Amino acid sequence: MSFNPFNEAPEKSEKLFLDWKDIYPASYGKNDTDAFTKARVILMNGTEYEAVWFSHQFFRKCPDNNLRRQLEFVRKSEQCQQKKIACLKPKDESILETTIAYEQLAVELTAILAQREPDKDVKAAMDFALLEDFDHLYRYADLLDMERGIHAERLVNGYTEITPGRPTISHHRHPYDDVKKPVDFKKCAPITKLNVSIITAAEQQTMNYYMNQCAFYETDLGRRLYQEIAMVEEQHVTQYGSLMDVNEGMLECWLNHEYTECYLYYSCWKDETDKNIKRLWEQCLLQEITHLHIAAEALKTYGKKEWQQVIPDGNFPELLHFSPQPEYVREVLANTVQNTANREGYINVNEMSSDADFFKYQRLVNYNEKMEPAHEAIKCHIDSAGGDYRYEMSPNPIESLRDRRVDNTSLGRVKNA
């Protein structure tokens, strides 16, 4: 049965704000909570973060104080939601353990969205970044095993494989190649608009986490690894953000933000296995329906548009359902590991001109391969344990990535590797 949040009655405004007891929930247990529950927590934390910062940017460019008050009214509620969701993470979960959940979310979410995406350019963007997040999971998992003696396969509940993807050293490319063609949200499928909005917020959350956490990590190797992968995540946020419709007005963007949040909270509520967190998703959904109605009224008052002119069919399309995607990840790895970004598209490095910006940038940043942190982390693990750490359901689909005593630094980077 379809669900249309525009047809639901909004709650009373006093239910949008939380007292100090309600804003600080009981945290999940890091050892007994399902990995996909943790993924939903991170996803919705990032979604709320995106909502808050979009609202601030709109607020700073808005000349009407009455509209600014409406933005702040909703933003205060979004802040309450974000703070409550963020504190679901337990105090005893380390930075690195949380990072494994971040990268698992990136892998599984991207694979799920890519498979349902009808726009070939948007799907190509997701497939491309998927292999990089997949490789990041492997790098962080090896650091976790080496420094904490914890096998990440337990943290991911065996849902997600941990094995090399496109090597991290190959992820560094010229900034011009991260900018893609915007999608026309008025002409695309409803699921495309949702997919682009969801993945942009999720990757932005990962970028922000790594940008902040690298300075707090306790080892030099870990600090450098977070620093490097934060740079890659910035590229991902640029890539996905460039897909957003540049012709949408700010009021239209606000409505789409609230609709996306309603969609995600409803999906989380339907999917959740933890009864306490399920109640939280329901509470947030009811609050977001109120936010949506406020945004729709603002669109009508200040933009002279009805919500149907922005979202013609308010019924939710296919809901977001988390499930393991190892076969799809393996397929993308087998077929596109040698790809890199090339302006609006993607190309096998073997087909690139030798004077392409990608190679120029690689020579500038990676002139000394031994200084590259992600591969130094694997080398340290190999040196100490005689091989890397992996969790594989079968051998890596790329033959040159199967040797656990050698870390490949050429795939997707060196022509004819």
C-alpha cells in the first residue's frame, strides 16, 4: 500500500521540540546490534545534518524575516532530531569501529541505489564511487585488525565483503574530473531525485566525519589515513552534489529535502528490527510530516506554487530496504576496476591520453608512492602478520588483487597495468 506524507495530518507544533530527557536516548549495544541498524542511524544522522546546513544556507540568502523565522522554527526541530540520533552511538564504540559502519553503509547503500536507478549517468556515478568506498572499508578494516585486534567481519555481521577494490592511490584525480552534468528534477523519475538527494547527504556525512576525526585519532598512520580518505570523500560529495538540479529554487529545494526525509524515516521504520529505535523512527517521521506541511505552505505563500508542481505524485516509490549486495559489488568490481573519472564521464585508464589531467595530478600528489597512507597501512599489516586482513566469500574477482602479501598500486592508475 502506497504512502503519501502530504495526505497525513501534521502534528501540533509543540511536539516538534524535545526536553533534555527525550533528546538523550539509550544508545544501541555495539556488540549485539544489527549492522544495518547502525547503518540506518548513520544515514539518518547525515540526512538531518544535510537538512540543517541547507536550511542555514537558505536562511543566509533569504531577505524575508518571516520566512527566515519559519526556516529557523523547522531547523530547531531538525537539530533536536539530529542530536537524538547521533547519541544512539554508544560511548564505548571507538572512532575506527564507527568508521567500519560508515563504510559499510556507503557500500551497501550505493549498491542498492545503483541497482534501482534508471538514469544511466547517475548509475555510472554510483558504480564508480562504489568501488572506492569498498576499498576504503578494506583499508580501515586492516588498520582496525592491526591496532585493535578486532576483525571487522564481526562488525559488518558478515553482510559485506572486506577485500581490495579499486586501489586507494588511484582515487586521486584532477578536480575538474569530479564535476558531472546536473539532473533535471522536473523530467527525471521520482526515484532518481530521491537517489541523488540521499547519496549526496550520506557521502557528505562521511566526508564531515573524516575531516573532523583525523585530528583526534591516536596514531600517526591512522591520522594520515583519515586525512587521505577525507580527500577522496570530498571528491565523492562534489561528484554527487554536481548531479543536483541547479535550476531548482530554494523553496523547491526545501520541499524536496523534507519529502526525502519523510521517505527515509518511513523506510527506516518499515525496515527496523530494534524496537526502541523503530519507535524513534516513527516519532521522527511524524515530525517530518509536519516539517513537510510547513515547507509546502511556505512554497505556496512565498513561491506562489502548489507542492504538486514540484512533486507531482506524493506517493512514495519503492522504499529503501537494506540487504547484503555482495554479488552486485563483485560484478561492478570485475567490470570497472580500471575506470577513472574523465570530465562528465568515466573511462578506462588504458584509453586515456598520456597527457590527461588525471595523470598530471597523479604525478603531483603520488610522486612518492611509499608516502601514500592507505597503502602504507596495508604494507604495515603485511609486514607484521605476513599478509593482509580480509573477509571474502570467494576469491577477489580481480586476479591481480588476490595476493594477500602484495598490495596493488597500479590498477585504475597506470596504463596497461
